[in-house]
Amino acid sequence: MIKLLLISGSPVKGSSTDLLLHEIAATICKKLDPTHEVDLKFIKANELRFVPCQACGKAPTPAYCFYDDDLTRIYPLVAECDCLLFGSPVYFDSVSGQAKMFIDRCNCFRPYDFDNRDAAHNFIKLLKRKRPGGMVVVGGDDTGIEQARRTIAGFFKWIEVVNYGMVSYKSTDDLRAGTAADDSDVMHRARELGEKLAEGILKQ
């Protein structure tokens, strides 16, 4: 069973962010069928109820976090997935607030080593296995897209996800959701990334 996790930082229903995430995932499922069954889960951060990271100042281990909210059930999905797709629109030259709050709360996957277990590292790696991943960034100019990409790339590194690529898209109509569906080029690029990720999953 291949565990495929999609996380969207878009608050908009039917957004281009969501559409492209699903297009990548559909290609992965198609490439792995019929030899591998895929358990696909789609998480929309805007529908979760959780507090921002509070910088508690001590490690919550053995739990992932001191706060018991909607992320309590999401943490194991992040830890156990075989492939992660993460997407966000560009807000003020970075990821959305929903995406950033989610990323910040995943700081717990590398809690600070207060007991100095390893003198060479300040943080404890709770996740040992590397997994392939891909990202989607929608909207904004090139500067905003690049800064959002860097934020997600840093997140991927923190949780042991190998970045296989990004699909970026600049919406042609800010008042209409899902305009990426009308863009054959970006849909093609989404499928290309899906094929690349499927190959990466099979190599694990």
C-alpha cells in the first residue's frame, strides 16, 4: 500500500492549487496501477482547527506536540506517507497563512536536543526515512513564487522529503477559481511531475 498525502494551503474551494495537486496525484495513481494500491489522503489546512506554533521551549516527546488539536491526527499521516504533495497560493510573497501555520507546527518533527544526546546536532531527527515529494505554487510574480518555493523546500528538508520538483502557475483570472484547468501547459507539467514522482516511489 502506497500512502500518498496531499496538503493544500489554499482556502478556496476548487482552487488551482487543489486542482494541480489532484492532477499530480492522479498521474501517480495511474502510473502505479495495477501493481500498487494507493491510499490517497487530501488535507485542506483551512478546514483544520489548530493553534500557531507557540515556541514552547522544550521537547514534547514522546508526543509530537503539546497541543492536542486537529494536527494530532495529521502528524502520523505526515510521518508515515510514502510521498507528499504540498501546495499553496502566494500571499504577500510567500505561502498562505494556512500553509505557514501548518509548516511552523511541523517544527516538532525535529525537537531541540535539550539533553545533548548528539553533540554534533542541535535537533533530534524523529523521521529517519526519506520520501519523494512535489510542490505546487499558484499566483503572484516570479519573486513571490520563488520565495514560496523556498519556504516549502525548507519544510521538505525538515521532514525528510526529497523535492522532485515544483509546478507553478500564474492565474489568469483572480476572480475565478480553478483556472489552471484551462491551461494545457501547466496541466501537462503537473502530469510530468506525477510521472517523475511515481518513479521515485518505486525506487524506495
